[in-house]
Amino acid sequence: MEILNRFFSRKEENPTAPESAVPAGEGMPVTLDQLKQLIPIRNMDEEDLMTFATERRAEFLPAGSVLFEPGSHDDSVVYLLHGTVELSVDKTGAMEVEAGTAKARFPLCCATPQNITARAKTDVHVLRVSCKVMNVGASRGETSIPTIDTQYLPPRSRNSNLVNAFIQALEDEDIQLPVLPSVALKLRKAIEKDVGTAEAAGIIQLDPAIAARIVQIANSPLYLPARPITTCRDAVTRLGLAATRNLVISLTVKQIFRGTEPFIKQTLHDTWKRSVHLSSMCYVLAAENRGVNPEEALLAGLVCDIGVVPFLVFAESFPVARIDPEEIAEALPYLSGPTGARVLDKWDFPPKLMEIPLLAEDWFHDSGEHLQLSDIVMLSRLHSYIGTPKMTELPPFSAIPAARKLKDNALSPEHSLRALHQAREKIAATMKLFD
């Protein structure tokens, strides 16, 4: 519970949510500064925000009031502007969201019908906004290659010679993007031509190390083998061509995360380790929820942060006196997604994989009624932050459309921590594939 208390009680400096109590009464004005704190409302043009502010007033609700409950339908999302709200996921416990914290920047819910209860623990002021606001700044079309919008970069990154040079080189296609390792490329092209198991095994055996790993995987507990196998051909037969293709690509991607300069080398190594952990969680989550191929989820997790590679390689060769780790660390979150999409487009990945780097932390992306590959990666990323300082920057679980699609509605940190603990052996077994 200590983790959860830190998760929901940490306050940020926020001039729009003062410590002093707001006088009770309906019709509390909504200020422009308040709207600029709310996600994703803050993505609107300032002129639209000003109009929005003049037309909206916050709603007052006394302590004990129910904002929404399971089964209720509403065409609006709810933001907390003042007070404290308790979100009850089930009988196992509740979470609190307090105005002025990072959590309160996000809506308390995402869509209808509701499957949790929100109750005012204190007197509260809330802002109800049409669900359409969730599409503000929505992600790009399914097959488009996004550009890097410099207006969203931090001031330091906007003024960075390194960052600006990289963005220009990327837009001019004057940058060396990583290539898919040869054995993975040959296998994918062969499978597209409907080759058989024997031919696929022959291609894999061009790389003895990969062939050995494929046999090892086919014999692992992940596939519940009834009997051990010793040949690559038998391994491909057991796994299937599609799963084998995804696994071979996954096993060869590690070759790309390499650098020579000490800081770059370490950053790439750390990124790869996080990618392996994320992909393992993707595999387990996909296997437990059905609807998404686990091997495809594994690959999606591994390429989620592939966009860091071109930028770090570019930084390594950039003609500066020294590499500034803080400058690079600040820019990476803004450059990784669009750059990663370009890499996967070059590799001719299908749209559902190409969009993964863009959607991994797009918490409000709604892929539709059923669980999709992007949902699996997003939820795995979300779960990977539980218990870390990053938790304070996450929206309430109830505000994330993808979280509603899990078979057990695992919307709370408590539930998620329990689920991760139960799945730790599966996650560890999957991570061993990349040792």
C-alpha cells in the first residue's frame, strides 16, 4: 500500500490547483491555465482553449456523491479540478485521485458503459467534457509516416544543434536507418512466397546460433512440448511458419542495439534490456488474454523503442566536442516514436506493427472494441512502470481505453502487481530467450 499511497498522493507544483479550499457552490469558473494542464485538452489551439474556458463551468458535488458507477452511460469524460475522488475497481480496494496531482491532469474515466465506481471523498468540483475531446491530437492515420513536430519538444531540445540536425537529416532521408538482419529478411521474403517447412529451416540454418535458439524455444515450457526435438526443421514444424518468422526477427534485432562510444553503448544496452522485459510482458499478456498472437506481441515489444537506435548512432557521429547525456536523454522520448515508425516502414512491416512505436504511450488511443496488438504493448508498458517513479505521471487506469479490454478488467495497481507476481515465472522464462 505504500507504493499505492505514493502513486496517488504525490503533488506537483500546479498554480491551477491551490492548497486552499475552493468555495462550495455550483458554476465554478474554469480558467485557461487549468485547461492547459488537462490532457489531452491542452493540445487544442489557444484560441479554442479560450473559447472553451468561457463556455465551461465546473460542477460542484458534495462529499459522498457518486460521479459514475458500473453500468452507467454518459457521453462525457470527467476531470477533477478540486477535491478528492475515490475510484473503486472491485471489492478488493479503492484508489484515490486528488486535485493538483499528476493523476488529476487526466480524465477519471474513458468511455461508457462504466465498470468502476467514482465517489467524491470530499466536496469536489469536476469538469465534464464530451468524449470527442479524447480525439484531440489523435494519432496519425494507419499507414502514414509522421514527422517530428518541434513545437512539442522541450525548449532545450528545440535549441539543440544535435536534435535539429537529426530531424533535418531524417526529413531529407539523409540518414542511415538500421537494416533488418539478413537471415530474418531472407526468411520473411521466403515465407511470403509460401515456402515449406524444410525450406524455412534451411534459411534459418544459415545462422547456426539462431537455429539453435529456435530449437531451444520449441523445447521450452512456453510451448508445452510433449517430447523433445533436436532439429531445426522439427522446431519450425512445432512452432509454425508465422511464429518462427516472428521469433527469428526478434532474436536478430539485438544485433542492431550496438554502439562504440561508452555512453551511447550503455544507453543502447539499457534500451535493449528494457525492450526484452517489455516484450516478455507482451508475450505473457497476449497469451493470457487471447485475440493477439503472442509471438507477434513479443516482436512488437522488442521493436517498440527501435527509434532510439538511429538517433543514438547519429549522436555518436555528430561533430561535437563531447556527447551531452542530459541533452540526449531529454530528446529521446520525443524522437523515438516517429523515428521508430520510419525504421519499421523501411523494413516493410505491416501497419499494425509500424504504428507500435507511436502508440506505446498514447494512453488514450482507442483501437476499437476488441483487444489489439497496440493495446497489448501499451498495457505492458503501463504495467512495467508500476512501482517506479514513472507511476506518478500515469493517468488513472480507468481512463485508459485499452485497460477495459482485459479479460479480468485489471484496472488497479494492486490487481496489476498481483497479476505480475503470478506471471513472474513466465516472464522470466520468456526473457531467457534473449540471454
